[in-house]
Amino acid sequence: MRIATTHTNTDFDALASLVAATFLYPGTLAILPSQIRPNVRAFLSLHQDLFHIVPRKGFELDAVEQLVVVDANNWGRLDRMKELKNRDGLNIQIWDHHMKGGNIKANFLQIQNIGANVTQMLETMKARDCAFSPMHATLFLLGIYDDTGNLSYPSVTPRDAVITGFLLENGADLNVASAYLFSSFDDGQTDILTQMLGEDEVFSVGGFQVAVCNVGLECGSTMLAPVVTKYKEIKGVDAVFGVFQLDSHSSIVIARSGHPDLDVGQIILSLGGGGHPAAGSAMIKSGDVSTLYTRVCDLVQEMDRPKMTVEKIMSDKGNCLEPDTKLEEAATILKKERLHAALVVDKGKCLGILSQVEMSKLKRASQFASPVKAFMRRNLPTIGPGQGIKEALELLSDTGVPLLPVLRKGELIGKVTRTDLMLQIYDLT
């Protein structure tokens, strides 16, 4: 017997991957975990007969000889499958997109860094010319949209978008997808969102704003992931961790990130859950939400510095002006070098900046004989080489300067310009 399964707290990407496995491995029986997301449960209540899936509860594993695991690669995330871990001769096939945290030894391992796991499975189905119905296409679309924030998360790849178009060509119904992904909040979700907004703490992590929210009331089976996403939209933070008490014996942490340099999946993994840099969740067998909240706050404050730092993208300090340089000469240098601005430096110390803004203040020809120090902008904001590019962006935005001096122990070692940041943000380097 060959079965396929996926992680507990099953979302649409997991369900879609599970159904895709029945196409890639004909004759496979899909085993649905007992714990699934409320919107997935609502979808299956109407559509389950269309798919070859059975519930985990009551299913015996004695005859299983082959196991297909989708959207997961950790025994701890599966629903009571550990008895298969040491079974002799068991053939295991894995399709996953979580790049860390795997502990299942497989005969076939396909792990790719893409937005939705079902994307890579659909690519193979497309290559094999597997036929499927419009309702299957709709489920697959739900899987991609659910795990990529409707193709808006930083983890989205062109492959996710291409397969989305393929599904629409094959009859995927956007109206049905919208009904299960964008339903309005019920009273319970509204109450939870209100408490999140009132019981939150925002930390600065490498220039990013990361919120941790504590919800002490018992949330039960309320659909929490959309509430976390809505909180992030309202507060405008870069990432959020929602800590929820489900009942007296269990809690859950749900995380969302909006920037590739903020890997919330690392923290979720340390809590025993699963996810990727943009999103993740961890079930905790404890109703002590206050202690869990404190732990998450501590982990957030210990998050890794951004991988992309100022030092990696900064330019050479270039042609600098001396404070006694005449403005007439400075204007010639700016024009010849096609510079919007130049730093004013004396003995390795950055004193200020001369830009087109300062030059525009010259009203009389005689003023061009004045030294640069008479018109330069002083009190220039600076940045360190180990700081993140988000911090550089915020400084440029808040102060309006065209570039930032990069200082190490007070000494000028380079500069960060808008061009440097654009080249990095749009991956043009």
C-alpha cells in the first residue's frame, strides 16, 4: 500500500499538495491529518468527495510500504506517523519547500525554494500532461494563493506566477478561491484582532519593526492566520508573531514577514513548528501563553542581523571636498563627475555634505568665492557598515539627504547612495 500525507494544522498548500500526490502517484491513498485549518475544513465539507482522501483517525498503517510526504519533511509535523520511521524497506518520497528542519530520510527528496509547495508538483503534472478538473485547478490555485499571500510574499517566484496562469487557463475559479481566502471576519476574529492591537510589543531588529502579540483568551478553532495578516497590514510592521491560547492544553504561534531579510521561519523552527522565511506556525502543547509570549519576545530580540548589510552594497567614498575648497571649484567637480552631492571631509572626518540643494542657495556670483564649509549641510546622518539596508532606506527617507556617509569608529570608509540601494533592492547587481 502507498499513502501520502502532510503536516498537521493543514492549510490549502498542504491539501493541494496532498491531492497532487494522487496524480503523480496513481493509486495512492491520501491521508488527511486530524487537525486542519477551519477554512480548509469548510472547503472539504462541500468538496471532499471529489478527492481521493481519507481521515487519519481510524486508519491503520500496518500494510503501508510506500509513503509520500508533501509540504513537510519532519516526523514531528505529521499526524501519528512515527511508527513508520524505522520500518524496514519503507520507500519514502518527499516533496517540500521548507529549506530547514527536515529529519526524514527519503529515497526521493525534492526540496525547492519556491513560494508554494504545490507549484513544483504541478510543474511535474504539467510535464506529464496529467488531466484534472476545474475544481482540482481551483484547489491548486487556493494552495498557491494561501501560501504566497496571493502572490505578494517575498518568497514568491516566477514559477509560482507561471503555474497560477496555467491553472487559470485550466478553469480555476477565482470566485471560489476568494470565498475561502477572503471571507469577512466573524465576531470572534474581530475580538482577537482587537486584543492583538492592545496587547502587542514592537521591537526594532536591524532597522525592521517586528511585533509580538499576546492573545490570552481561548481562541479555539477560530481561523487565526488571516487575523495575523490583517494586524500586520493595520500596524504597518515588517513582521508579526501572534501568540494564541487555543485551549487549556495547547497554544499556537503564527508568524508573517513582509521582507526577505526577516526570516520568521527560523524562530518558528526553534519552537518546533514549520514554515519558510515569509510565514510559519508552531503548535505548542501548553496552555501557558504568558510564558510562551515571553519566549517569543526573547527569540525576536535575538534574531540574526540582516544578511545584506551596508558594507556589502556601499560605494567608495569617491571624490570628497575639503572644507576650504571654493564653491566655484566644487561646482565644477560636481558637474564634471556628474555627482548629485559630495561629502566634505577633513583628515578622514566627515564634516558635512554639499549637494544641489546647497548650491541652489547661492544668489550672487560673489558667493562662489566662499569656501564649501560656509554652505555645506552639517549634522549629516551617518550609518555603520554592519547596519541593514532597511536602516539606510529609513534614514534617507526621514532626512531627505541624497547619500549617507559610512563610518567605522568615526572614520569615513564609504558612502551609500540611492543608486546603491536601488541596485540591491531590484537585484541589479
